[in-house]
Amino acid sequence: MVTVDGAGFSHKFLEHLDTLAARRGYTLIYSCGWELGGREKAALRLVPEGAWEIALDHRGQVRERRADGACEDTGCGHRACWIEEAHVTELTGLLRKGPSGDQLSGWPAAMRIFARRERPHPGAKLSLSGNEDGYRCQLWVTNLPETTKGWRGKNACIYAAHRVHARVEDAIRTGKNTGIGRFPSHEFEINQAWMTAAMTAQILLSWLKLIALDGDLARAEPKTLRYRVLNAAARLVRGGRRRRWKIAANWPWAEAITRAWQRITALPDPG
């Protein structure tokens, strides 16, 4: 699955992805940000209220927030005290077969377009992309087939899958603080080597969190990992044909580091 935000999207790029997806024996699903223009706003006005589906977050749970004037009981379960934060719907039919005819004729036939709307948080101002009825709207396109069965084919789950791009944006943000935000030289080759080293470090950290860490450390950013794990005083020693990891027992994250080491050493030899 290839995810791209609106800044990285272009007609040529989508055509390239569509060509790759059409190869025999390959499966490529893309999910790309889409600009909200006049034709999309016109289509949004035609969407019946019942066609909007409650949006889900990355955990598969309904996105909600406290409503204005809700009671102060944080454990309150009253539905009146909460509002559904976001909704999603598909606009493909309206833009392909709507009153104005096929408005996507120049785009790949497999491309589908979706919209997400939400009420702005209290005090927030609507941007220029906000719809006239007070919603903030975002659009994206995907080539996921309409015949997709089960939960994956539901609009809310298609949106949740698109939201994984937020992880890419987080990786870029944290990467700027760990090497890729500044380059050490005016020479291209030196900066190229620096970029390669910084990206390698980011990939290793991602795998470390994926296969070895859990809890808060599995979600920690590089700065936190540097303090709690990477800079921990420890020694790797060998003896009796075994490798041992010696770390101070009073270090708050010693147990987590030990579990991570055990998981890494338990991985099968790729050779």
C-alpha cells in the first residue's frame, strides 16, 4: 500500500501507480490526498445525510470528543455528553455519474474518491477548505476495488487505512531532529552519505520498536529512546559460548531492555 499526502500528489504520479498496479501477479493499493475544489464541494452538497458513515481511528474505535456543555463527570457514559467527531463517505458515484456527467474522465477508471468531514474544535477557525455548512472537509483517492469484501471494504475502514500516512509524517518530523533536518557540508556526496546513515538509523529504530519493544517504548520517539534505551550504561560480554547483556539493575527501563535483547537474540538466523 502506497500512501501520499496532498503535497506529494500529482496526475503523473497517480498514473504511474496505476500502471504498477495493473501488472500481472502484483497487488498495489494506493491512498492519496486529493484537493478540495469547486466540483468536489458541489458533490458534497448532494450527499444525503444518511450516506455519511462514522469515522474510525487507527484502533478501529469511533472518533469522539466531549460536546460543548457536557457534564464534568469524566466517567460519564451519557451519549448526550459526546459527539461523533468525524464522518466519511464516497463521492465517486456523484463525480462519475452525477448531474454534471463524468467529471473524472481524465483519471484512471479504478480510482475512487472519498471525503471526510468534521466539526472544528471549539475556538478553531475554518480554513479555506471548510465547507459552507460549517464542516472541515478532507478528500483522498484510492484504487481499492469496489468488490472488496468484509470490513476492509467499508468506508470507515478505508479511511482508517488512509490515516496510516500520519505515521509517515511523524517519521519525517522526528527524522528532522535526528539527522535529516541539517546537513553537515556543502558537498553533495558528504550530505548523501549523511542522509543514508540517518535513514538507516531511523529504519533500525522502527524495527526495534516493532519487534523488540512494547508499551510506551514501542510508541516512543527517538529522543525518548535515546535516553531510556540507547544511552543506558551496559556491556555486552561473551563467555561460555554465550553472549550476555550486563546492565545496571536499578535502571528504570532495565527490564524492558532485557526483554528487547531476549526477543532480538531469539530471532532465527537469516542465513
